[in-house]
Amino acid sequence: MRRGPVEPGPQGGEQQQVQQSVAHHLLPGPVPVDLTGELRLPAGDGAASFVDAGNIAAVAVAALTEGGHVGETYELSGPRALTSTEAAAEISWATGRDLRYVPLSPERFVTGLTGQGWSPAAAEDYAEAVSPIRRGLDAHLSDGVQRALGRPPGDCTAHVSAAVAAWRH
């Protein structure tokens, strides 16, 4: 949701803010998108089945307010796994601004964040949060949304497009 007017910055402007807002919904922490249009992460070639926050909320509401969910465990995922290169392409398409994924080693990623003022512990935690993608552990697809809500999970493309539209209006 857009909150207040967007003030164009000296180099990024509204497009940069839209891109960062959309990327924020796909990443486990602050968005490492710089003004050159690079998404710099230690995610390697791994993929993730990004789950739409709306699906998480809808499953939680259903589980807490409807019958038939007692004792159930719902593992949630999106309908497909995307690499960071593919996720950057989705964001780029939706925002109309070039964005490319630049894979970094965890050490280089941590060094970059600490150079921006992050504490070493926070930078290492962020690198660790991304590590399941790099290690190929986040590409698993599950049927939790389908079982809990009776419909398939929302796709990343639709979520990115909706986030851009909401931000711009």
C-alpha cells in the first residue's frame, strides 16, 4: 500500500521506490537493490517458491475462524519456484525499470552490508536468511494453500503487478 507522496530522489525517483517496494515482498529482509538496478544477494542459482503474504494471511484467517482445520499443518508456497534472476526479471517487467540479479558470495555480501553501516551480526544474519535459496532448499512446492483455502496459491507475477499498481495509485 502506498503511504504518502513519493518524493523523487536525486538518482532513483519513483521507479526506484516502486521497485524496492515490490522486491521487499519477495525477500527476507531490507531490499539490497542499489541505484544501478542491481539486486545483489548471496542466493547463487537457487530458486524459491515465493509465497504471497496475502495467502499467508488468508490461510491464517481460515485456520482460526473456520471449521475443519483443527490438527492440520499447512506448509505454504507459491505455485512455482523462481531463481533470483527470474524474480528480478518479474520485478523489472512490472516496474518498467531494468533490474538484474548479481550473485555474491556470502562473504562479499556481508562485507558490502557492513560497509553500508550494518552491524556484522545483522549482515551475517541476513546472509544466513538467504542461504536456503543458495543451497536449493526453498524451491519446494506444497499444497497448503490449496488444502486450506480450496484454491491454488497466487502467482508471483500477479502479486508483483498488484503491488506496483497499488504503489502507483
